[in-house]
Amino acid sequence: MELFNKSSTKDKRNNLKQNMTLEEELLWKNIRKDQLGVRFRRQYGIGEYIVDFYCPKLRIVIEIDGGQHYIEKGLEYDHVREEYMKELGIKTLRFSNAEVRDDVEGVVEEIKGEI
């Protein structure tokens, strides 16, 4: 069974890579190319979900949450998705757009603490 980067999500993943938010781009500049000693992938497919960033070696997902994640429907969706990741043995780290925008260094330090 295809679990990672399913062909059915390829177009959406590519679109998300080409249209990253400013906060996603800011964090990506700080974690790409093994800068933290491990490789992260962006807009990575896991099952039917596409996560902002994923480290296959450590099984860590990083999500950058915009405003839609703080309304009831968004919170419920995130909870179901996070439970799915837990069932696969994948840890999810969540940061708000404001955290990344206002303190990207602090966010990177928190990620380093998980590595």
C-alpha cells in the first residue's frame, strides 16, 4: 500500500510547494539542506494528508498553522490528522504563523530540541 507521497496527491503537493506561505518559506530557509543535521522534506504526503514539513529519519512533522487552524472545524481536522500521525509513530510539532514570523530562531531552537 502506497503511504508516502501518493501519486494521487502529487499535483496538490507540487502546487503547495510553488505557493508556500511567507511563514513556510521563512522556516524552510532555516531547515532545508541538512542545516539541522537531518533532512526535512516540504509539502510531504503521508496517507491522504499533506504536511508542511517532514523528516523521514526522525518521523517528525512540522506544521505552520494559520488562522483557519484555530476555528472549530480546523481544530477538529487537525486533531484527527494528528491522531493518524501518532498511529504511524510520527510526532507532530505545531507552530503558529506569528511564532515563525516573530521568532523563527526560537522555532528552530525548539525543533533542534526534538532532534
